[in-house]
Amino acid sequence: MKLERHSKIVELIGKYEVGTQEELAEYLNKEGYNVTQATVSRDIRELRLSKVPTENGKQRYVVLQSQENFNDKYIRILKDGFMSMDMAQNILVIKTVSGMAMAVAAALDELHLHEIVGCVAGDNTIMCAVRSVDDTIIVMDKLKKLIVG
């Protein structure tokens, strides 16, 4: 449950300009996670979230840490959410655990695989636009290696 909540937090702060623990708790509660401000405070500390200024003068939470630890978290999200994948020419279709597609798509985006142009996620399905058919095969191989470990 904690890993899913952490995945949701990363997704939410990427999607919204979340500036306070209370705001984050409110978003999480709307998403079905029954959390208190104390839980959110612990999660923020564990995820090593930092506040940065926004263009409008407010502050928002972001993930700031070494790229290695950053990638490790996203690889863990990928491993935990991944169910299967298949290709249709240069489109990679990834099936995930129900409710995890957006977090897994965000993880894929953050891994910065140059073969992937972009991802669109639903509830349990991700469609990745890949540069070419050959690149799709390369991406599938890379993902298999990441997931297997």
C-alpha cells in the first residue's frame, strides 16, 4: 500500500502544483487513499521531496535527488505495476495492474528512453509511441531487463 501511495504522490506532484502537505493529503484522499497529514509528512520525507518556486511565486513539491536513486524508484514502480507488453508496429502497448498505468507511464517518461517519443495512459493500459519498429523491439528488451532485474 505504501509503494502504491508513493507512486500516486509522485504522479500527483507531477500533475498538479502541490504546495502544502494538506493539499497533498486532500488529493490523496480524493484518490481513495485514507491519509493523515502525519502520514503525508512521513511520505514526503521518505520520497525526499523538495519545494521549488513556481512561475507565479508560490512553491511546489518536486522530486530532487540523485539520478541513480530517482531511477531506482521509477524502476520499482515499473516492476510493481507491470503485467505484460505487446507491440503493434511502432506502438508499444503495456498492461499494468489496475490503477497503475499513469504511475508506470510517468516512470517510463522519467527513465528517458530515447526510443520512446511519449506515453498515453489509461487505468491499466499504456500506449507508447516509439520511433520505429526496430526501436520498439529494443525498448521491449530494455524493459524486460529492467523488470527481471
